[in-house]
Amino acid sequence: MNQVRPSRLLLFASPCLRLCFRSSTVVPCSPLTMLLLVFLSSFLVPLSCFAAARVEGDWIVATGKGNTLETVARDIDNPAILSFDPEAGSAVSARSLKITGELTIGGTATSGSIYRFVNSLEFDVGKCGQARILLAPSSGAGWQSAQSSDEAPRLVIENSRIAAVRTDEGNEACKSEGNVIEAAAGSLILRGANVSGNFVVRVSGSAAVAIEDSIISTSNHIGLCIHGVGAADMRIARLRLLDHRIYGLEVEQAGSPSRHPLTLEDCIIRGGGADLRVYGRTEIVARDCDFDSIRFAGEGGRVRRQWTVAVRTPAAGCRVVAESENGAGMPERIEATGDTSGVARLLLTEYIAGPGGDDYLRRGQNDSTPHRLTVYSADGKTVLGRLGNYRVLARGQEVRIP
């Protein structure tokens, strides 16, 4: 049986309150009663603020704040629809999830646990295309409506695993897009998440996305698909997009891409058709990222590929200047100052790819490397060493000058 939460009882705590909530009823109240009403009303919170879950057809709907897999399973109270093992932190769902409030799957990892993940959510829905996790605006709001941060749906998957059972029927259905984690509003946050089982993660519209230290692997379509989202609403770092049949990452950026490019940090991207697909005028800065192929759709898109180079200098405070050698198609000049250990870290561009970029890459017309590295004393007056024709081509590069 579902438990009645104490917060809901506040609305029914006083007969006088019940009467006063009826707009058509006028109830004479003494000054003492009025003071009591004011005091009680200070404790009233809209019901939408409290965690709750219910079944609606093929969906489990999570509303309010503070939902977890455990509270959702307790509210549903039907293991055939959603079962939860509190000891292992694992859940099996026979319905898709719709989130109009907030849901947190997992949390901070605890040391000494025998389980790799804080939570594990596995969908067993019979057909691959039926497994969905959908962030939906609250009732009455459209996909593109401007909701406050308190009202917008929010999904956090932290140190947890999302997967799906692959039945024979499901394998046949998986020839299409397959399972979906979709956010067209609100916030999608993945931290230490592992998503597999033919899931596509799709973000669009007014949604914001933050992904760190996560893996999205093994789909028959695209690993991560971002359409119409501004760079200010995206943070992607240390993401592994592995073994996707079509594309690892597909991006169509909104806003002003040339002023606010999307930055990818320390990512690995793998797709069968192409690792990275860029739509329209999208601009991407890929820092220390591992991918082999880019496909452009439309005109104007650009991908700047950069690598971090650590330059060891004789002393702290030394200044390092990196300049593209003469003849570079996309010349640049970068400066950095050595830290207390005398190490200066520079983000140097290997190339800037655009439509027709494969041809440019073969001819080197969009390269910024090789570079000439010059080390100056802290006051900038003395040249301590130089290194010419230095090519930046991979992560983890380190050089000592002189």
C-alpha cells in the first residue's frame, strides 16, 4: 500500500483550512483562528515539490523533488512493474520512465562496497524500442516552454548503470534506433554513468546537459545526439562513446557557434559511419580527444582539434611561446607561464577541419602545426631555449627546453 506522506496531510490539518480553501465559501474566523491559519500556512508547500511516482499506461511517471529508484519502487508498490533490491541497489523496470520532476539514480560512490555501481537500472520491456527515459515538462507546459529551474525536470545518473534486456523480439526491433534517454527540457546530468543496451542519448531544445567520466556504448544508431542546444548549456568531459553503428556523436549547435563553440574535453568517440557528425554552422573545440573521422552536413561547421603539451622549463615563472612555423595553413600564437615546478601547459591546435576537410587534411591546408617553441626567462628579456618543427599529434605530450 502506498504511504501517505506527512506533507500532504498539512492541507487537511484543520477543518477551517478546508473551508477557507473553497473559493465560494465565506467562513467567519476569530482573530485567534486567523493567527492559527497564518501559522499553519507557513508550513504549506505545493504538492509538486514532494517526490511521488505513479503508473500511467506504459509509463512510470516521477513527479516532484527527491525521487530515487527506491522511493519510486515504494510508491509503485508492484515488483512486477518495478522491483528494487536495496542491498545491491539494483532495479528492474517493465515500464519506461517519464520524469516531470526530479530523479536521482545513484549517488556518491562509497569505499569498500562490493558493487561497482551505486545503482543499476535494467529495463525488461520485451521490445528494444520500448525502453525510454524521458524528461518531460510539467503538465500544461509545452516542450519549448520557459520553465524556472525549480519546475524543470531533472535527471541525475551518478556512478550507476543503465541497460536493457535483449530478447529475440527486442534484437529484431533494435535494427531501428532502439532505446532512448531523451531530454528536450530541463537538465540531464551524467557523472560516472555507464549506459549500454542499445540506448541513444538525445538532448534538444531548451535542455541542458552535463556529462563527465561516463560511458555510452554499444548501440545500433548514435551514441549521443545533440540538436538545437547552445554551448552555454553543455559540458562534456571524459566521455567514452564506444561501438555505435552509425555515429558516436552528432551535434547541431544553437546560438552563436563562432562566439561560443562546444568544447569536448578528453573524450573518446567511435562510430561506424563516422566518429563525429557535425550539422550546419556548429563549431567544436576538441581538447585531448581521440577520434578518427568527421562527417559534415551542410556548410560552415568547424572542428578545432587541440592537444595539451607540457613544456618543462629551467625554473618557475618562465614564459613559453608557441608559434606555428611558416607555411602553416591555420597559424596561431599561444603563450603560457611555468608553474612552481617550471612546467608550462599549452593547448596547441593540430588542425581546424571543415566541410571538405578530408581533402584539406591530406594536403595540410588547415594545419596549425608544426610549432616553434621558445622559452623566455620570467622577465621576458632572455631566450633560454628553442625547439623548432615540433608537431603536436597526440595527448600526453611532454618536452623539455632547453
